[in-house]
Amino acid sequence: MIQLPDEFREKMKRLLGAEYDSFIESYDKERVQGLRVNPLKISREKFDEISPFHLEKIPWAAEGYYYQPAERPGKHPYHEAGLYYIQEPSAMAVVELLDPKPGEKILDLCAAPGGKTTHIAGRMQGKGFLLSNEIHPARARILSQNVERLGIRNAVVSSEDSGNLSLRFPGFFDRIVVDAPCSGEGMFRKDEAARLEWTPGHVIACADRQEEILSNAAVMLKPGGTIVYSTCTFSPEENEQVIERFLLTHPDFSIADRGTRPGLYPGRPSWSKSGMAELEKTFRIWPDKSEGEGHYLAVLKRSEDGISEKKQTKPEFCSDKSVIKEVEMFLKDLLVNPAPLLLRKEYILFGDQLYLIPPEMVDFKGLKIIRPGLHLGTVKKNRFEPSHGFALFLKKEEVNRFIDLPADGEEIIKYLKGETLAGETSLSLGNKKGWVLVNTDGYSIGFAKLAGGILKNHYPKGLRWM
């Protein structure tokens, strides 16, 4: 049995009454594992065909699957190619309830390590604008890496306080996810640190912070827009009571009715201060009733009245003709049809790093931006070196030179370890020179550079397999 804080046990026994024994017995069960298919790379149907894992569908997530504990999908070439994202199953319910659409402007406010962001991006299909924010810089860098791995083109990653963002984006977003920092009670089966840090005082401190973040999110939502608030905790103070206070102080919001969902159970109005009946339309996931960790979710809808988006200034795009010339030469050499990218002029230079930013992005001077868009590569003297993120964005049919290595073969493992590829692998490209897109079973995984019959490995050193 997991050692749970005594005060937590007493609190849950008081709240759950006759349901307590079933709840506490769930801590003796092995927790389930999940992955979510990335539709930017592969369809669910195709993934079902090629998956080497034993998978079962997650009932509340269209792209989600349970996998067996003994399997290790994080150590498979398909993971490095961004075909899927490993995610706790309950967390997948958030974006299902958000229901993002292509072409919208969406904010993921507390986004690391990237589960919700990558789920949203898959639903957006590269159309629209996604701002993915994480206040802690180290976690924001992990978030940025996951955005890169899944080949996302229309996301900007920031590391800002929610209050600062609310000053820059009033009435801007169609949909917002607030996966609020919480006491983590729902993760006690997997996170020892959450168990050790838990105190009643920590719960109250989290609730105060959640209210502040949610109120800042409300400022950034368009009239008629939607916020999904979620936590991975059981405490009413962080769940029903946060939503209750939010609705009382924001009369232009109400709880949207998303009906019944398999594996999701109603919120508990009796756990609020006022017994607010509307809270029954929120959701809870219980580990003794569903195959997933503890979660709380509320879908908040804003009325059509309110602050409208103010006119925003645009960033200063790169105007260095020599840089643009180098990039255009590179794109013409690499791509079968470079026109869609050549017609775009939203280039931004971060030092010597060149990005193509989403056209909806506003001037970000004064904001802490980790990734301003699709990372194209590094501008060097008289040449341009493409980024790993650009490789993961591309598909093999879009490039003039590519190799395709079987996911169950030795060559792809050599590539992931950073070794040089020679012999038949490079001979298949003939005497061509230049950048080559490396694929595994047809899905891009990185770049190599061909010269003299040798493919020089450009898989990033920090990602190489040991």
C-alpha cells in the first residue's frame, strides 16, 4: 500500500463516506499507461495497422490508447518521429472537452510538459494560432522540445506569468486551457513528491493561485469563447469551490453542458460552499471507477458580451536580404514545391536562429518567448543549416532527397545513436549532394547531409540514444 498522508485519508473518508473503501483500494492497483496518436503525422487507422504495441482504446479520448506496462513506446523510433505522445489517460479528457477547431486562436496557459498543447495542435491541423505557455523556464524548454518532436508549425512557446499575458492578449483567444498547478492528489499513485509535499495548507495555497490564473485567463477570452479548467486533484477547495467563486465573480460565464461522457462522472455540488447545482455539469475522473488517475474538469462558456480583441501590432520581420536569399536557396534545393514557404514572409531572427512565426502572432517585445514558431534553422556564413524541428515538420513526399529506414532495422538505431550512415543507404541516393530527410517507415525523424557517398549524421547530440 502506498503511504498516504494521514490528513488526506481522513479528509477523503469524510467526503466520500460509503465510497471511501473502494476509493482507497484503488491505490493497491497498478496504474494504467497511455499514448495518444499525433494526427499531424499519422491517422489513427494507419497507426492501428503499423503499431508494434498491444493497445486498447481509451473511452474518453478519440486519439488515445492504453498500452501494456511491460512495453516501452518511449524507446521506439516511432516516438522519436513524433507519431505519438505518451500521456496519462485521464489528462486526455481535457482537450476532448475543449473541442478545438482548425483556424482558431487557442491558449494553453499552464502547458508543460506538452500533453494538452500537442493534443490541441493535432486537432488544429496546422491552421490557426496556438500560444503554449509555461511560467517555469526549465519546464518551458521541455514543452518546446515536445512541440518540435510532434512537427507542430503554428505554435509559439512562451514562459510568462498569466497576468503579463492578460495585459497583451485581452479578448484574443477563442479557447483556453487552464490545466492549473494543483496539490496533485490525483497523481499520488505515480508521484511520490506530490505525496510528500501535501498538506492542508498547500491545498489552500494552490486554490488561491488557481483563482488568480483562471481570472487572468478570463480576460484573454473572446466573447462567446470557451475555457476548460482542469486539475489532477480531488480537493473540493481546488475544484468545485474554485469554479463556484469564479462564477460568482464573473457573471458573464456559465458552465457549458457537455452531456455525459464514458468514464467521466459528475462534479459534486454538495462539496461547494453554496451547493451550486450547476456544478453537477463539471466532471470528475475517479481511479476506482475509471482506468485513469484522478482528475477534475469544468467547461466554462463566456457570454457574447464582453471585451473584444484590441488591434495588435505585428512583430518586426527579418528584412536582411542576404539571410532571406540563403534561406530561399536552401528551400528551393530541398523541397519539391518550395512556393508555400517562399510566399510566407513572417521570418524572425533570434540571434542566428531563423523561425517562421504564425501570421496571427502579435509583437512579442517584452515577452519571454522560448520558441516563436517553426524553427527553420541556423544562419551561418554563406550557408543555411536546417533545424531538427524543420525535419520533423516535413514529409518525405515534400523533399527532393530522402532515405527511408525500417523501424525494426539496425540502420535506424545507428542513426538515432549519431553514427554515420554509409554503404547501400547512401548509394541509393546516387551522386546527389545536400541535405537528406531521414525517415523511418515513411515518417520523418531528422536530417543527414550527403557528400562523397557518405551521409553525415545530423541527429541532435542531446537526443541521441545511448
